[in-house]
Amino acid sequence: MSDTPTQPADSPESATPEVPPRPWADVQPEHFKMLRLAPLPTDRSTGARPLRFVQFGYAERHNKELSLLRLSVSLPGQHLRKEQNQLDVWLDHSTQRVNISPERGLLVEPLNRGIGRFLMAQAAQWIQKRASRYRFDSLDLPTKDALHEDMRLRRDHCLRTQGFDVVYEDALHRKARIEAGLAADLYNTWNNEKIQFIEILDAAQMLQQAEQHLQEQEQKLREKDEKISKFQREDTGLRFTITCLVAFAVFQAGLLIWIATHR
């Protein structure tokens, strides 16, 4: 037997050191802007894609060790889970590393409207302004996004157009990862044909135009209702006239028959 003493299972030397939790867990977006999701043709996988207006929000926190950017997209009249449409970007100043959460992948709603690319572009802009020489680590991509070919291709296209290098580890294209890289190499643009910022004055003008359009439509409906009412009155008058003529014709026919039979 070895004479080397063993440590008890609950001794401090054998315990795994706990990673301290990150700060700012309860931070909520503090700055907001309106986004316009442009109407797009119906997609066979994700269905109809009508015109929508959503709210983009963000918040920042900083200390000597860390910086946080929290991005979110809210949908009016629709409740989302906490992890949906939210992207956190962490800067570790001691190691000059960039981390993105949630690690299991960005969950967006509605799908196929450009929200994922938009959030990543906003994150890239923020990182490059503050820490363009920082590096992001290799990250395994969730296999659930590769269960369907359309979803996998859409995910890879979204990541590659933002400057990430997607590498597969198997021939079935199930296990994939993002290769480590430099933050300065990311692309900070998105598809402006799908998502546009709407300023307050632009939104006010759109509401004014919509109100004018509604008033014009109401005026046209009133005019059509008046025409329909006029036609209905004329139709009623014509029906009465026709009824009188038919009655008179029947009376004349009966009178002629009576005259002919009583001579």
C-alpha cells in the first residue's frame, strides 16, 4: 500500500474551484429604437413574412475586468422567452477575449427576417469600437440547428456573411464550430432591405400618411355607400313602376276579355 495520505472527498484541496458568476445578470435594455421588418415573399419553411415593426433595445455595463453589451428585440403583443431575441457580448479585458452568450446559439423570432444578422452586426460594431484587437475563442455550434438542411444552410450563411469561419468535423455536416479569430475581421453590416431603423420623425410621418390614407378610404367608402343607396332607391322606384304597369296590363286584359264575352 502507498504511504501517501489521501485527501478527504470534502477537503478544500480536492474541491473544484467555482467560477464566480458574471455580474449584471439582471440588466435590462435601457435605450430603444424602432425597427421596420420589410414585407418579404412567403417562405416555404417559415411561412408568411408581412410588414412588422419591432423594438430594438440595448444596455452597456463596464468595470476594470469586464464589459457587457446586452442586445434584444421585442415584438409588440407577443411574449418571448428570456433567451429569445437576446444577445450578450462580453469583453474580458484581462485576457483580451470576446465571449458571446447564449452559448447554445441565438434564438430569434420571427425566423428568416434578418434579426440574427442584425444583432450580430450591432455586436460587431460595438466590439470594434472598443476592442478591435481582442480575439474570440472557437465555439461549438448546436447540433439542433443542423437537423434540417434549410436551417443549417441559413445558419451558415448568416455566420459567414458576418465574418465567422464555420468548420465541420464530420461528413454528415452535424458537428460544426466557429473557428477562433480576431474581432477586427468581423463584418458589421446587415441586410438593409430586410431591417431598417425608423426614427421618431419618420414614424410620425408614417402614422400621418396612414391616417390620411384611412381618411381617403373612408371618403371613398362613403361615396360608394351613397351611390349604392341611390341605386337602391332607383331600383325600388323601378320595381314599383313595373308592378303598376303589370297590374294595369292585367286589368286591361281582363277588361278586354269581359267586353268580348258580353257583346
